[in-house]
Amino acid sequence: GDVREDRHETLPCEIDSDEEREQQLITEEKLRQQRAAAVGPARPDRGSLLDLVPNAQKILANLSSPKADSRFGAIRDLHNIYHRLEVRGQNGVGAVGPFCWFVADNLTDSDVWIVAAAANLLALFKEAAAPFVPVLLKCLVDNDPADPDSERPSVKRVGDCGEIIRAACLTLGAIGKPAHHAAPRVAAFLSHRIPALRATAVEGLAAFGDEVAQPYIRTMRGLMDDVEPRVRAAAVRGFGSMGPGYTALVAPRLEDEA
């Protein structure tokens, strides 16, 4: 649950809670500006990245390596560096953000796990990852086994395709307003024949937020009664992430699934 909201209910007055909320908004706006500046509007020069993180030269080389293990390892390294710096209170956004352009090159990789890893890393940068919305949308088409325009008909393992679609949907949701036009493509998976993709769609739309998800709420609610447990669970998680307005809808289902 939201710790701040719980604390708000037990305070004798609301002043501290209001101040906390205002401070959080200021912090979020500073972080938004940080992310935007870090990713930048254009691909940076490789040389400008060499002092940002340990082994930057090796990471850059591995991101474009012919070896899949090296490409995946470089994305994983950047993910770990980001979290390690953030936990220490240091600027993980500023250090890793400029690498996003080179990470995004891997969204068209032939290895589905690398594509998923790249999308998951970009999600950390939210709206600052807006330049990559077109290629994330292309990921949804290229990796949908049921789409006639799919460029991956040879990929037989649906689970792998599902990992890419899940990562792309959640990343588009995390990007927010610059990706709102992608919501109908995400919503198209709500009625997909593959349960994992129905589950992905409901969580992806929830990530966009209440306003964008509104046209699809009825269908999303229907998935709370889906025949597949994983889809029902995803619908509960999705609505649960959309705020207190959906508590009355989610609470009984949590008891049922318990």
C-alpha cells in the first residue's frame, strides 16, 4: 500500500501530509527534468560517455557486439549501475541515461530476451524515453504471433514473444503522455487468444493511468473473470496500481484469490 496515505490517515492534522505531498511533487519534477536532460533529444557522441560509468568503453562495445551474451550483459550492467547509484543517493539517471540511445538499438535485436531487457531498461526513464516510442510500437507488431505483419514468424516460443510484448507495453505505459497514442495498440491485446498477452494488455493499460485507460475499463474489468488465473491476477494487479478509486473493485478479488 501507499505508506504516505496510511500515515495521512493516522495524523491528527493534515499539514505534515500536505507538506510531504508538495515535497514529493517537487522531487518528482526535478527527477523528470533530470531524466529528460540525461537521455537528451539526440544520440550523444560515444566519446562523451566514457567517464560516466565504470567500464563505459567495454559496455558500449558490448551493446553492439555480434555476441548475444555480450549485448545482454551490457544492458544488464547498465541496469545494475543505475540501481546501485540510486540506492547510494547518487545520480543513476545522469550516468545511465545517455546510454539509452545505444540500448534502444537493441529493440530490433534478433534475440527476444535482449529486446525485452532493452525495453525494461528504457522504462526507468519514463517520459524521457519518448524518442523510442515508434520502435516500441513496432515491437508489438513484430512479436505478435497472431499479427499478419509480424516479422518474427519463425519464433515458435510464444513465451519469448510475450516477454517482449509485456516489456514494450509496460514501457509505453511508463513513458506516459508522449506514448498515449500507443494505448489502442496495447488495448488490442485485451482480446488476444494467448492468455499471457491478455494479461500483459491489462497491466500495460493500467500503467498508462486512469485517464488513458478509461475507454477500455469495461473490457479490463471483464478480464477479472477470465478463465485463466494469470489473466485474472494481472487484472487485479492492474486495477490495484491505478489508485484508491479502484479499491472497492480490487479488494473482494484479493480475498477470492487468497
